[in-house]
Amino acid sequence: MDEYSRFVDWDKMDVSAQSQDMKELSCTEFQELKHLARQGYWAKNHCLRAKVYHKLISSIPCRTVTPDANVYRDIVVKIVGKRSSSSLPLPEFVDNSLVPTYCLNAEGVGAVRKIILCIANQFPDISFCPALPAVIALLLHYSKDEAECFEQVCRILACNDPSKRLIDQTFLAFESSCMTFGDLVNKYCQAAHKLMVAVSEDVLEVYSDWQRWLFGELPMAYVARVFDVFLVEGYKVLYRVALALLKFFHKVRAGQPMESDSIQQDIRAFVRDIAKSVTPERLLEKAFAIRLFSRKEIQLLQMANEKALQQKGITVKQKRQNVHLAVHAENFKSEIVSVKEMRDIWSWIPERFALCQPLLLFTTLEHGCSLSRFYSHSEGHEPTLLLIKTTAKEVCGAYLSTDWSERRRGGNKLSFFGTGECFVFRLQPEVERYEWVIIKHPELATAGPETENHSSPAPSTLSSGSGPSEPSDRLSPFLSARHFNLPSKTASMFMAGSSECIIVGGGDGQALYLDADLNHGRTSHCNTFNNQPLCSENFQISVLEVWGFRDTMNG
């Protein structure tokens, strides 16, 4: 069909979707390229897509010494020898059970394994890269020969632009990306997340499949469209598309019984058969309609998760191991929540802390109702979890991202601190989580000078989400400023404490007030968002607990 057809089985390709009209791509401006990629400008012309891929990959900044086509020609005979391509053992860093063939012919299927082995020879630092077979298989459709495909894949692997993330090549990078995806699902796909929590004991294990959905299960016509945009816009595109897949899965399958014993298998089957319900254009449209962080913010979230894994002994060279921890029934006892309820709460918290086990720091049943004792037991721990059971059997609480010692920065003045990761929640009579109000309703942010301390706002002010407006490229409010030396404007008005009271608020207009004796409390509720109140407006506390996060992997 053209010079890029050597490895293609055209009986498997949707030829009807191919156009013979010869187009050219002369633009170099990023915004125009992004528009054309999303539009599918080169998607219906096989030869044009091959030329565009070559152009985009050739522009990737790489290490000074990056293997090229000539290197492949020099080493392939020595590495492969006279062995049959189908019998070639694959390196441990790929998932040998999943080597997609897409629309490759027999020669192409064998070429994938040969190229993988040659890449393993040239990149000894790769320790975990399950997406590699799919990327090679895809690029072979648009390569003149094996050597050209090898060179293109090497350029993707050897990218040395610190601001451009392409393919995960270590278990640390892969696992942190899974945790980051879990964080994003938690924020942007709450309905799907609730379903995952309900049907799976280990939610992160389900989300660890996210790259497999894209580079393995997704049909050729879809993964090629995703790759078109990925080469232009980078890694965040993968997150967007995976989130869109999960949203569509929930929409199509919500209320239906599971088809298998595993939600992972059900999602994989849905993605494989996605053509029955969603077109490639609709998938991308959904993906880019999701209001997400900027690339820089995602990088910071990824850094936070990598740091958490490193602190738990996960190194770059380590092989895959189980780092997913849940709340263990035998080690957990609370007078307020059950193990199942605690696991539900654990599914809401940032993934880097979900690796830890809950540690009881303070309970009114043992430590009394002194606010000063509450502070002394809670300080030095970040984050913490506040649980409250009222005399009316209501159960509510808050996830608090920041150490209570921060309250002293305001002196005797009640000052607010915390980050946008904070949230309040209700478990009884119904389960509901209320996120930071500015995240879900940014239009409520009002312009004003940034101040270090804020006086105590009236309930109506707190519930309306007052706070400084910030430029569109502001850094993520979900991350603690001290971890990244970020400006203090990332802080939110969420937590406040003095010797007189505690205030926790900002979650969809919900605010929680606790008196100094820890026996009484009240809530403030803004009707703007049509949410049910956190609990009774004025309530008496039966039991109050504060939980920290114990790093069990480091003892």
C-alpha cells in the first residue's frame, strides 16, 4: 500500500477508515500541532501518520549517545542469532503475558521480540517497562524496517528533558504513576471510585492496571489516536484517556452485575470491546473535557508518590513487589468505625499515605476531653484523621493534611492553614465525602492580597470558599508546600485551632466546629451546593478519635 506497509496485515486494518488523499504537515507551532493531533488530521492516512511520527520523535531531546538504526543492524544478529523469533525469551522488565500484535503480520510479530531484546541490550538501566511491547508493536506499523522502529523507540526511552515524561522504565516510576492515577480518580471520577471501592478489596491494585488498558487492551485504532496526541502533549494525555475509560466503564456498567469474579478482568474486557460503545473521537473528547491539573502539577504529585515509595524501601533497581497495603483487621480497633468503614476512608486519602497503617494517637475514652491533650497527642504527626461519633449515633470526621503545630504560627490569633488535600466526610447515617470547596467551585475564589494569617471567618464566609484568586498556572493546592518549597499561596483556609476551639471547614460548604471541652460541636452548612449537612447543627460528642499514619514497611 505504501513504503510503511512491510509489517502490516491489511486484512486486520480498517482500510475503510483510511484516506488516499495525500496531505502534508508543515506546521511546527505547538498549539497548531496539538489541535491537529486531537482533530485526527493524520489519523486516516497511513503514510502521513508514519511521517508525522518520525518528525515528532526526531524532535525529542535525547542523551548525547542514543542508539540508532545502525546500532540495531550491528547487534541484532549477535543477540538473536539463528533462533526463531517466536521462541525468543523476553527480558523480565516486560509483561511477557501481554505482547499485543495489533494489526501486524507474522514478520511484524517476530520483529517486536527482536527489537525488545536489542533494547534490553542497549538500556541495561531499564528495570520495569510493561508498556514497551505495545509501543514497539504500534510503531512497527509506521516503520520502513526494524532498525527504524528501534531508533524511534530508543529516542523515546532516551529522552533527557526533565519536563517531558514519556515511558516509565523502573518499578518506582511505574508504581508512583499508578498511585498518581489513583489520586486523580479519587478527585475526578468519584462515582467510578465508589464502584471500585464497593467491589474490590484493593483499589490501588485495580488502578495499577491503568497503563495496561492503554498499552495492551485498547484496540489499534484507539491506541494510535491516543499515541498521536501523546507524542505532541506528553504523559498527561495517558492519564486523561485512562480516566475517560474508567468514566465510560462506570457509565456503561453501573447497576449491572459483574461479568467475572474480578473487576480488573471486567475493565480489561470493556476496554478490549470499547468499539461497541465508544468511538475513538468520543473517547478523546471525553478525555480532554476532564478538568485536570497542569503538567507541572501532575509532576509534583508524581514526585510526592515517588518520595513516599522511596521512604518505604522501593528502589529503582527493585523488581515488582506488593507495596499495596490495606487496613489490617487484626491490628485495627476503633470505638467509632468498623474495619470496612476505615477501608472506605482509606480509599479517599492520597495514595502516598494509603501505603501506611492507621495508628491511634488520641481518644477521649482514654485521654479525656482536654483540647490541650488533643494537641499534645496529635502534634508531630502529618497527616491525621479525625473521627467523631455523636450521641445521636452520627459519625463524621476529617482528613487533615497538616500538623496541628502549624496553628502556633498565628500566635494567639486564630489562623488558618492546611492544604487542598483536606476534606470532611460523613459515614453515618449515609456515606459522603466533601472536598475542598475551591477545587470543585473555583469561581467562588475572590481576588485579594495574600496574607499569612486569616482571622476567624464567620460560618457564611467560610462556607462560601473565600480565598485569594490565583493565576491559571498556580501550583497544586493538593500538595503540602513544605515538601516542594512552594509559595504559601498553595495553602487553603481549612484548619484552624486555638486554646478555645477547633475549626475544620471548606468542604463543599461544610464547616465543623469543636469547643474546648471536646464535648460539644456544631456544623455550618451552605445550601449553595445542595448537599446534606455533615451532621446535626449542634451536637454532643460521644467519642472522638485522632488517627495517624504508621509506616509499616520501615517498622
